[in-house]
Amino acid sequence: MSGVFIIAEAGVNHNGDIEIAKKLVDCAAEAGADCVKFQTFKAEELASPLAEKADYQVGNTGSDGSQLEMLKALELSREEFVELKRHCDNRGIMFLSTPFDPDSADFLHSLGMPIFKIPSGEITDLPLLRKINSFKTDVILSTGMATMNEISEAVRELENCRVRLLHCTTEYPCPYCDVNMAAMLSMKEKFNLEVGYSDHTEGIEIPIMAAALGATIIEKHFTLDKRMKGPDHKASLSPRELADMVRAVRNVELAFGTGYKAPLDSETNNRIAARKSIVVKRPIKKGDLFSEENLTAKRPGNGISPMKWDSIIGSMALRDYEIDEMI
């Protein structure tokens, strides 16, 4: 990865429809994201019939049915994922999908997926971590709901992989007061790994903030229409908002710079126009001494800098000078 790697998180916002999934790919490609990411799972292997919906899922999909029933309606088949990856290749955008079980990880690995994204909920799924570790691949690990010790344990289990950490707050939408962006910097210091941010807030301000603080990865949910039925649409960006976020992050990336402070080429003209030179305040005759009474500092700045003031004061004029003339 070079620069900020932007993940357009489609997740399950296709509602189990491959044609909607393809439109999400198109949207992510047109917005300029680096990759579009989905979720690969078998509902029966992800949740038991006893698993209740999360509060935000109830709020977005209603209280009827279990989490398992909701997930079944959001599955794509293996054949559809193959078709989806082919569509990503045709659109020139990287295909990623999050596996939620070892079999799904094996399937995605067989597709040649270059990066594995481990979601916050799977950071304690040891069999899945060990399966992904066996691939010796690049890994992006989300850390929502996790303690530093849990992150340490997961990183240790991924010893064969190049790991990058995403700070995340697992709430949909996440209140601004719970973002705790300082934790991203704490993880960078503690683990000496690249860090980024997976955002669940409303709007695009916080991903921009993360990029300004040095995040190398930004992940954000998006949808074709926030009014669609499903668990994640409401907390997702619209296509236009996604494009706005990508553009803003790219601008922040350009603005971040090298850290070396020196005049830039774009400042050259303004440097002359905005700075001052030592000029004559009142007429001076040859042989007069330069003094605070007959000199001052005025723009432009292409003469002797006022920082040389002390070396000029008290010296002798070698010719006559008129008002405002540079010495």
C-alpha cells in the first residue's frame, strides 16, 4: 500500500442480491476508493438460532426473527462471489471480503485475495486467526470492543502475517464522543504497526480527522440508498458522500507533506511580496550614518532583510538616497 488505503465497505448492503452488489462495486470504483469490501459467511456457521439481534439491528430491521434468520437473507453464494470478483477486476478496483469462518477464509484465499480483513467481532476467534495466519498474507485487523491485551494476543497469533491495525468503535452509528481517536495513536506507539481507522460515525468528518492524524487505512460503510431495508444502510454513506470522503482524504494526504520545513516553490512570489526590506525613511546624503531615524522596513522583500538591521545601523552611506529607496 502507498498513501492512504481507502476501503469502501459494502458489507451486506447488497441485501443478498448480486445485482445490487455489482452496483456497489461500480459506486466504489467511481468514487475512487482503493477497494470494495464485502462479507463472506455461512449464516449457520456464524450465528446459532439463540443469537439475538443487536440493538441497532433491531432498530433497522425490526424485532421479528433471529439474527440467524437475518443473516440468511444477506448471504451470497460462492459462485456469486466469483462473479463479483470478476466484476471488480473489470472495473479496476480491488476485491476484498471479510471471512467469518475458516471455510470462508479458505474460499477467499483460493480466489487469490491479497489482503485479509479481520472484523472486530472475530478478533477473539482463534481458529479463524490461525487459519488466516497459515496464509502468510497481509492482514488488516479491526479492534472494536477489544482491550490492548486482546489485540496483543491476536497480533501474536498472526505472527506469519503483515498486520495493520484499525481503531474502531463498534456502535452504529458511533457517537462522536465515543470515537476516542487518541486510541489509534496509542496503538501505533504500543505495537509499532501501521494504524488506520474503521468509521461508524455519521458523515465524513472523522475519517478526514483520522487521515490528518496519520491513518494509513480508512474504512467506511456505504450504500446505494440509506432508506433500503437492512441492518447497515442507515449508518452508511450515500454514493455522493463516499466520493466526497475519498476526495477529502486524498486532499489531506497531499497536504500532510514530508515534515521538512523550507520555503516551497509555490511560496516564492509571495515571499517577495509579503516580506520587507530595509528602505530609506527620509532623504540621506552621502557620508550620513544610517540610523533608526532615517531607515525603516517596508515591502517588498527583495532587498536587505530587516534581520540585518543591527549590522546596517551606524554604517556610513556611500551615496545619496531618496525616500523608500532600498539601501
